[in-house]
Amino acid sequence: MSRNPPPSKITTDEQKLLAVNNNKTTEIRIKNTIGQVIVGILEQNETKPSASLVSSTRGARIGLICHGLFGHKNYCYQEQLAKSLPFDNFRFDFRGSGDSEGEALFESLQEDFDDIETVFNYLVKEYGYRPFTIIAHSKAAATVLSYAATRNRTLPHIVNVSGMYYLSDYLKMLPKQLHDALETRGTYDWEMKSANKTLKIRTTTEHVKRFVNSPVHLVATMPESTSVLTIHGTADEQISLENAVKYANLIPNHTLKFIIGATHTYKDHTKEIVAEICEYFSTTSLTQRFFQRNRWLDGGVVPRVINVEGFLNFCDFGGWRCTDVNGDGANIDGVSEMFVRERYMFKCGELTKITQEGIKALHRLNIKKIFDIRSSVSSELETQDIKNIDGIVQTTVFVETEYTSDELFEPWNTWNLQEIALGFLQALKEGAEAYAKIFRHVLENPYTPFVIHCSVGRDRTGLFVMLALKLAGVSDEVVAREYEMTMAGKFDEHGKLENSTVSKSESPQTASYESMIQTLVEFHKTYHSAENFLVNECGFSVVQVKRIRSNLVHMYLVVSDIQAYNAIANSGIGLKKSVYRMKLLKILVQPIQQSPPDLRCNEHGQIYET
């Protein structure tokens, strides 16, 4: 995360282990950037407590739970939610609230940003956690949405519980004595019971002005890679339903849920809200929602999974946002972002059953090269059925091995995630020479679309896709979900998995989000970056790696409306193409020089030029 404060320094002596829930609940005290102690509770629902802080938590998901105005870490539904979530989470008191030190302010946007980043930094540094989500209530929900839109644009998920959008309307609900005091004295000390003590919140005229002008409107420019769930009670007496609807209309990747009869604090509806949030984060829900959202490129214009007759799992693995390249800075109108090029790199399983119609589809996609990375034994067993295709060069870059794909990966069915990750890392190292040949094609032929395949289009192919996407700057979360989409060929049109017989090497354990996440953890520990792998294992120079990366991506300006687009288009910047991407307008501004026409393919394999 950019603009983060330095990681807080705290010893394990400052932690207090609570003998609750089999020692899975730990109170942690963290100093923020100005020395105030932020107090929170870590719930280890997915990992196991250990004497070594990072033995089981490195690479694991972590979620934050944030309270609203006059709230605290155990307020309303939050404690029960924390113990029910399917991943580790940390609920904490903002400065001046609950058990945390400092002064509570009515408008505290920047202070809340700093506390969130302090907590994330600590959990990442000391535990090795991977930021996964923030679940926030009421005023904190507006803060967190602004944070995700302006300060940390890499978060996979946000849950907005009864968040306020129309801030000026909220002011009308505040006590009359507050308005009178602000008008006469310019300040008001607001007192209320919270966490069994009196909480005083200092409010000034300047605080109110800043509160009303908080940048909640920037949620319209939130990246599509951030999935937002908004939950609102239909009987909310403080924040109207219009606030939830407004967020639903503005945020590009959004799910809206109402809980019938629930008030602002969800009293008597705790079970319902906990169940809704846990269902949203269930494995099945995450998988199906990601697949349904990303089946198409450019907001439903171009299919990602293509029906090429005779191919298994034929897929375009471009179009992903590159969060790790251009940082997490504020995305206001005219700020550039990088995306992996579309209709350049394709992946699939073996092509021994390709038909004449399938060949025609390859030609319509302008594919000129096919890379075969099956093992030598698998290749010998299957090559006799592969047809020579006019105009397409087929190159075998397989790794020398005496095993077929089924024989190689069959033992993995009984391995745990750590063993699978180490197996993938070994396969990656052994396949470096083969992968180098494909990356050299990217280096030397940036205008020549290609296909990479193995027997299934998952393991060896998946490792190359991982390398390419990480080099481009795609987040670990998206890389792992993309890998999971390898089974997309077995999804029906509604995103449901079809019942099908799979080979031994198609174990759900190996083709899982979790196995790729663990592989990325081990990969980062060993190589630190894809750039280092290409230099140290594939033999490329640093300059060549930078060129490969530039050939993998396109830069876009992201603007929130057509007026902003017209203003930029009339500025003489030399725009080449515009694409309406869901609720954001993506404008390609740096195409590769002498790029060929932008060819598109519909779901029937028909090509048209944009």
C-alpha cells in the first residue's frame, strides 16, 4: 500500500493471550503513527495459534472489522460475526474509542485512514497476513469505501453495513443542542455511553464542513477488482435506504442485500446479518461470483472463455487490472491504470481433437503460434493426433520427464496445500527453460497472439499464467481466482459447476484457489518477484524483463463519466480508443507502436474489428 506509515514496532510481551475459544482469540495492542495504542482482538478462525507468529498465518487472509460513531470493537453484531467468519479477522477500536488511546473526533477521516493502515501494516509484518477485506458499519463504512477508492486500491472485498452516502442529510438528524452550540460557540462536546463508559466526541464547525465534503463520491472510480457487498436494514432509523441504493448505482462491482425489519444496529437481527456476510464469503459464493463477473472482458463485450471446437478450456487470460505496477494512488479522473492486454495470450488443454471449425476459430483470433508444454512422454503419446495447421507455428517446449501428466500429479491428490505449493515451485524451477522460450516470444513478437497448452491447461500452463500475470502486476488474489477458473469449461451458463468425470490430474485440491495462494506465498519467499525469476532462472536481463512487461500491458485513463472523457479527448492527448467498462470509462492512451487492428471475437467465434 502506498503512503503507508512505517510499520509499528511492538514486542510479543505487549500481547495478551485470552484463554477463549481454544486460545484462538488474542488481544493485541498496536501503537499508531503518533504513539497512541490501538487495541483490537484477533480471531484465528482459519489458522492455528502457534509460538511462532508466522508459522501458520503467512499468506493467510485477514479481514478488519470497523465500528461506527460511538461504537467499539464488540458493538452490536461485530463479536459474533468475528467468531463466525471463515477467515482470520481483527476487530479494533479506532483512536479515542473503546480501549484505544487518543481523542475521538466527529470528523476523523485521515485519522481513521491512519489507524486502518497501522493495523494492516502490523498484521502483515508481524504475522505475514494478506489483506483480504474490511467490514465496516455506519460512518466507518463511508470511511472505508473512501479508503478503498483513494488510498488502498488493492483490497479484494469491502462490506458496507448501513453506510451513509448523503452526509448532509445525516447532519439534519443530529441533536438540536449540537447545532445551536456550533452556531454560537463553534464547538460542541458530544457525550454518549459506549463500552460501559462515557465517550466524549469533540465536534467543531470545521469538523462538520470536512465531514460533509468527505470524498465518498469517488467510490464511482473504485476498481472492478474490489468486490463490494452493501447490507442495509429496511427499518434503519438513522440511515435511509436511498444511501444503499446510491452505492449500488455508483460502485462498479457491487452486490446489494436488504435485511427485512432490521434497524441500524441490527438488534434482534444479528443472526441474519452474520449469515449474510458469511454466505458472501463462502467458498462457493466467492468462486461463482468471480467467474460470473469475469466471464466477459470489457463489461460484457468480449467473452473470456471461448468455444473453440476441439479444445479444452480455451481461455483469454488478459484483461486483468495490474494493481502492483502503478501503485495505490487516488484514482480521480484522468489517472492512468494498467491492464493486461486482451486477445494476445490464450491458454487451453491438449488440442488432439481440434476440428476444422476449431482451426477456423484460431485463424479468426489471429493466432500465429502454439506452445506445447506437455511432458515428453505425454507429448509422444498424444502427438500423433495433432493436425498441422496452416499459418500457425506449433512449438514443443516441454520439460523432459518420464512421467505423463496423470502419473506426475496423481500423488498430489493426497498432499496438503504446503506440499502442493512446494511441488509447484519445483515444477516451476524445472520448467524455467520452457517458460523462457514463451517469454522470448512476448519480447520479440508483441503483435503475434499465441496459445499455451499442456494436457489439461491447468498445472504447467497455470504456472506460466501465474508468472505472466505477476510480471504484469496482477494481485495474488486475482491470480489465484483466475487459476481456479481453469475449471470454467465445466461451468454451465449460470456459473454452476456441472457434474463431470475428471482425470486423476484434475484433482479439485490442485486446481484450487487455496493451492495457488499457497504457491504464491512460497514463490514470494523464494524469488520475491516474477522479475527475479525471469532474471535468475530464465536468463533474461533486467532491461529485457522490463520490455517483456511493457509488451504484456496497456495503459488506460479511467474516468467516471462521459463529460470527463470528452474533456480529456478535447485536450489533444491523442487518445486511440475508448471502452465503456461497466460503470467506468477506460481510455487506451499508450498502445504499442504499430499495433494491428483491435480484433474482437464474439461467443460464436466470429471476428469483428473495433
